[in-house]
Amino acid sequence: MKRLLLSLALSSLVSADTTPVLIGTGADGIYRSDLDRDTGKLSEARLVGPAQNAGFLALSADRKLVVSTAKVEKKGAVSSWKVTKEGVDLINSETYDGGGLCQVSFDHTHQMVMGADYGGGKLVSFPIDASGKLGPNASLHQHEVIDPRPAPQNQARVHATWPGPDNKFAYVPDLGIDRVKIYAMNLSDGTLIPAGAGVSPPGSGPRHMKFSGDGKHAYVLNELTLSVTVFQRNSEMGDLKEVETVSVFAAGEEKDKKEDKMSCSEILVSKDGRFVYTGNRDLNGPERDSVSVLAVQPDGTLKHLQTVSSGVWIVRNIALSPEGDYLLCSGQRSNQVTSIKVDTKTGKMTPTGHSTKVPKAMCVVFP
């Protein structure tokens, strides 16, 4: 009997190995769930940070702070949150002259927060102090259309901003102008200074990006052409030079998908830098949303490895667990978050079949 009780106790301890998950939504705020590390099961999500337009979240490297997109009295804004044992506590919010942000990010030292205004074609930045308190909007840059095309490339569309690996330059994919604009980061006052641009293939629509493990390459996800452009990065000057553009699907599959309202949403690089993951969404209906993995070659180029179902409709965002062995997908229209098991050695994925309900789920981070 004692042996049985001990066995049950040990089993309980094992099943209690969970990882917290914060989920940004287009509904009523930030939600919290827990990922079971053994099974991939997600606990019932609960609202922990009531807020308006907290769709995209960015986590500080020490996992103590989260910043989110926000709206305050009908103005676009950024909010700062302290990560707690139960969820998040609001620190403060700061507005800017614009309608709202679609993405936010920290610099690597947590002295600056940057935001992308897709609808207005604007890039904004804010200082942030050691306590997590945001300062007033420090800089605002209005992008202008270069070669007008049919919507959505009829105007500038700033979609994201990311600090480079060395924390000297910010990289800003603009879907409307097929450019990745580059800005020098002034951490002392939270401002950004124009420093050039990388040119993406015409009509590609650069959306999000990440960097290779060694920082020598940038991987830019193209929303409109279902592809990734690999850039060589000059760490001294911050410049980007195109190396190749590859489909997120197996050879021959991308043409039909592009013509049938498929698009790409998010891109990740595994912790060891060996694999690149992309979220692929179906604008027609809840059938073909997927996640692809591409293997990084010795020269930094990419090769398609696998595509699996995401289990959601409009996979707005994907996120890898801190250990890299689970990938979560947020479904904006299916109102759920799903889990996928990742083999960290091969990079390949296996859907777990587990999910949790979250209204208008848009972004996932692991505090």
C-alpha cells in the first residue's frame, strides 16, 4: 500500500511539471494558461490582465516584464506589465499620435520599447526604466509608399520592429513598400535614427523577421508570397544584402496556395539556430492553416523540411517553449491555442491534439 501511495505521489509530481503561458488577445485582455510538459495539454485559460487591444505581447529577456499593444481613450498605445506568479499587473501605458499598434518589441537591454503601426505606416519608440515604467513617446517615423501597388501595398504598412543581435540597429519590415528599414538605436533617450534599408523582392510583403544564431543572417517572412528571404547582415553597419528567397512549402506547392488566399504570419528560429518555423494562415476558411519548418544549411540558407496542421484558423502567432520542445499556435478566428510537439534533434513536429479556448487569441509568450 505504501509503495502504491509513493508511486501515485511521484506520478502527481511528474504531471505537475508545467510551464506558464501568457496569451495576448483581440478581445478583453491578457490570458494565462499552463502547458503540461509531458503531454502538451493546456489548462483552461483565464483572464489575468484586463485591457483593450492587448493583442501582441513582448517578453523581456529576464521574463520579468511584458509589454503589449494597447489602446487608451481611443489612442494607440503601449502598456507595460509586471509578470507575477498568477499572471500580470499593469505598470503604466503611454500613447502616441496614431490609431494603434500591431506589434511591439524590447531592445535587448530593456531600455527601449518599439512599436509598429500597420494601418498608419508608422514606427514609434518609447524609453522604459528599470522598474518597467514607460516614458512618453520619444520618436515617431512616418514611412512613405515607394512603388504603389494594389492593396495592401497601396501605402506604407509597418508590420514589426526587431532589435539586431548586437542591439545597435532596429530592423523594421514594411509590407507596403517591400523594404526592411534600418534604424540606429539611441538607448539613452529611446529614439530611433534612420540608417538605411534592405530591399525585399517586389510584391513579397515583408511582415516579421528573426536572426540566425550567429547573427550573420536575417530571415524575413514574406506575407504575400509565402516565402522567407534570407539576408546577409553586416554587423558593423547594419546593412542587409539578399541571399535567396525560399518558399515555406515544399517545391511546387506555393503557387496554388498563394493564388487561393494563403498568407504567412509569424517566423521563429530555434534556440540552437538550426531550424526556422513559420506560421501559414488560410484566409478562406478553417482548413489549411499550418506550420512549416525549414532546416538552416551550413551557409545560412534554408531548405523546407516539413509542414503540419496548426489546428487553428488564422494562426496569427506561433511560439516555442523555452526548451524548444513545444510550439504553440494562436488561432485568431478559431478562438483557441493549440500545442505541437517538437523533436529538438530533427526539428520535426507532431500535433498533440490539445488546445485551450481563448477569445481572439493573437500572441503567445512564455514568462
